Amino acid sequence: MKVTVERAELLKSLGHVHRVVERRNTIPILANVLVRAEKSALSLKATDLDLEVIESIAADVAPAGSTTVPAHMFYDIVRKLPEGSQVVLESSTDRAVLAIRAGRSRFTLQTLPESDFPDLAAGDMTHKFTLPAADLKRLIDKTQFAISTEETRYYLNGIYLHVAGSGKSQTLRAVATDGHRLAQTDLELPAGASGMPGVIVPRKTVTEVQRLIEDNNAEVSIELSSAKIRFSIGNVVLTSKLIDGTFPDYQRVIPSGNDKELVIDKKDFQAAVDRVSTVSSERGRAVKLSLSGGKLILSVTNPDSGSATEEIEAEYDADPLDIGFNSRYLLDIASQLDGEVAVLKLADPGSPTLIQDKDAKGALYVLMPMRV
């Protein structure tokens, strides 16, 4: 096999592919990237058995062939090669090593046979639809922060993607929750998505898809079945297993009868929460919101370090209320709001609070209170 390829193209492609490869592997072949040259293209493929990424780039190939080399080392070598250079990849007939040449640099890497490389057979995909990359990115951005990192509740370790609503008002909805907060966002239902199974897309897959969206004007093709999902973005194809579990009935935790409405300037609120939380304990991070006629007082009391209070203007004309929240969770949600005005719909100090933009654009957030 002999391939000549632009360093910049090879580096960009390896950048997409090598991230899937875990740093520590008990199975040696999973530490490698599959390099396959045929016709006038070079394809790179990596997998961790749950997630697989393949990317093809233009290259001069003569003769064709394939092998596998250590992914992270290959990436580091190409990254350190001189800019603008042409990279030549060559493997001998016995395929024991892959030679890498660029300018005056020479490297050889130990290889493993291509036949050992696993294939994440996708099987039949039952549904296929396309989304503008900007819409998919928005679905992920608005919900990703609420994905649970608790491995015992594995069915919360991803984004639940499903069809919501009925009739002509159906939407494609993404939901994530960690039990303390919930994020939900909706898109107009794309053609082909109707009737699709509700699927839980794993956290690692979500992160990789987000990184692969480099052009917001691109189209993303999504294929899925009840077990797998595939995203095609430009020359990159990412296939992933789905989380095999049942997402909880999240509708039950979205409050509908919260009658106390707090309307505040988002930036003022964010800055005030950030300031007063400076003295909060690392473990609790609790901030208390005291609401009464037209004002909001934020306060933090930490027995080990001190206290802080700040008053900001707000629209509030219900009964006075004191309620506590985790300040980091409040800031996470505030940073997802698009508009300049935030609306918090509250009930009492022990019930979940609903947070939205004043001109809600299909996204809503639910936050559980804390005792303060």
C-alpha cells in the first residue's frame, strides 16, 4: 500500500477519528485506527465497540491496501509534521510496519492486521431524516448539560430523542435529566422521523456529534433503529449503539400549576448568582432566593467562610417566598436561555421550578429546589 495525502487533510480527519479511541485499552486492536486506501481515497476508521467513526479524504493511491496503526501516536506524529507537507504512507508486503514520510521526517509504526479490526454492524435502520446542522447543534447544546453522570442510573446517561405531541403539532424532542434538573427542547418534526422509536443517545456519542458539527449550514443525515443510530456529516459517518433502557416518564416532573411568576433580566440575575455564590461551600453551592413585591434578594450563608447578599429588581407580585437552589445548576440553565428576560414559575419551597425564556422558543428547564 502506498498513499500520498495532504498533511492538513490527514490531521483534520485523524482529529475527528482518534477521539473515539480510549487511552486505556485491554484489547490492543481497539487502540488502533484502520487505514484503508482504495481508488483515490483514504479512509480512517476507529471504534470503542459502542461507537464507530469513519472518514474518507482524497488521496493519491498506488497500490491500494489497508492496515491498522496506534491511533493516538499516529495523530501526534501527523500533528508534529511540517505544515503544508505531503505525507506518504507506505506498508510493505508483509504489512508488519507502516512507514510515514514527510519532508525529511521518517517514522515507522508497528501494525496489527486489518482482519482483527471489529466492525460495528449497524443492521437495518428503520427511520431516516435530515436536519440542518444548526438545529441538531441546538438540540444538543440546550440539553447536554443536564445529562446524568451517575453510572448506576445508566438510562439517564444520554439524551432522550423522540417524537412528542400529536397530529400536526408533532415535534422532535430532546430531553435530558440527572434527577436534579431537566432540560427539554423541541424542533419541528422533520420528514421521515414520524413513527420513529424513542431512543437514548449516549453521552459520548452526543459529545462527538457536537464536535463534528463544524459548519452550521451543513445538512446532517440521521438514520436510526431501536438499537443503533447513525449520523452522516460531510465525509464523516458516526455510528453508535443506543442505551438499552427505558427513559423515565419525565412529563410527570414538569410542573403545570406553578402560579408564582418571577420575571428578571437574565444577565443581571446571572451576574448576581455568580457573585454571591463565591462564598458558598464547594459541596452545597446553595443560594437562597427571597421574593417579595418587586424585588429579589439573593443570599448565601457559609458557616466556614462568611455570607453574601445582593438585591436585584424583578417583576413579582405573588405572596413572599424563600426558596433555595444549587447555584451552579442555576447558572447552567441561565446560560442556555437565548433571550434577555428569564421567567421562573414557582409554587413553594419544596416543589420543582419551571424556567423559560420570556418568549419561549421550544425550550424549557425544570430545577429541583434545595433546603437552605
